[in-house]
Amino acid sequence: MTQRPTTPAETPPLSLNSGNAALKHGKTTASKACPIWWTSLLGFSYYLTKGQVKIRVDRKAVKRLKGTVRRLTSRTWGVSMAHRLDKLNRFSVGWVAYFGLADSPKVFVEIDEWTRRRLRQAQWRQWKTARNRATNLRRLGIEEKMLGVRSLGGTRHWRTSKIAPLELGMNRAYWEAQGYKPFKGSWSRQKSA
């Protein structure tokens, strides 16, 4: 059986991408250009507001940040709170220096709230017993009626870090007095400079 010669119009174009069957046979796929606010570059992503494209911290960068903060605020890391805060401050100042270009303060506020909760959890773990916990909360100005015996014991440190006596006693002012440098505060200073 002899093959008849093909004309140039009948021959499929050659493709460098031999794995894609659609491209092998001359079919082209439309290039789908994605908008700038769907992309991420060097830890930044972009969003559109009032016709302007603005910069924000990418969610993957926040996820990496949370992994590092988890390590630095781990309940099982047996170091003093002063050492823990020193390491956390070094990290947060550097992180904010890099991501200070971001236009959205919301992510910094959320990170601060989450980090303070991690610190409350670590502090709660360091106080160990219900008696020490009650004593330390009294020193922080928590009234006796707020100190429920049920909430002072136990091992659910993450849940306990959200109860009212801890949030009132170890609030933003408490952590700043201990030496914690908030992400939002560093970002605000950098933006105003």
C-alpha cells in the first residue's frame, strides 16, 4: 500500500510540546491571562479598590508567618517569656520591614490578635497549676468572681486562652508592657515614616 503525498495544507503543524495532544494536531488553546489581583509575587498579592490596584500580604506568606510564630510561641518550648518575646520581636520587626509595602492594615491586626492569643496560651501553660493561675490573674486585676475553678485547670490551653479573665488580664497593654512589639504598630510606624 502506497501513501499518497500530502499537501502542506493537510499536514499538521509541528509542535515542540509533544505531550499535549491538542497542540499536536493543530488546535490552539486560548491564552487565559489572569488579572493582576489573582497573582502573587515575592509574598505580595494585589487587590483592586476604587479603580486602583493595591498591595497586600499574600495568604501563603501569612501561612508561613503563622508557622514561625507557632514555633516561637509553642507551649512545649521551655524558655522564659522574656526570651520568647525577644525572639518573637526580632522576627516580627524583620517581617514587617519586608512586608511594610502592603497597603492593607487588616492582616497586621489579625496577626496581632492571633499572636497575643498564642502568647496567652504559652503563659497559661507556664503557670501550670490552678493555684498559680488564680494568683497571677489576681495580680493582673481580675476580680474573684471571674475566677471560676473549672476554667483555671485543665489542659485545653488554646480554648482557655480565649476566656474572658485571660483576655482582660493579658490584654494588649499587658503584652506591650512585657516587651511585645505588635505587628500593626511596627507597620504603622513604617508607613508614617
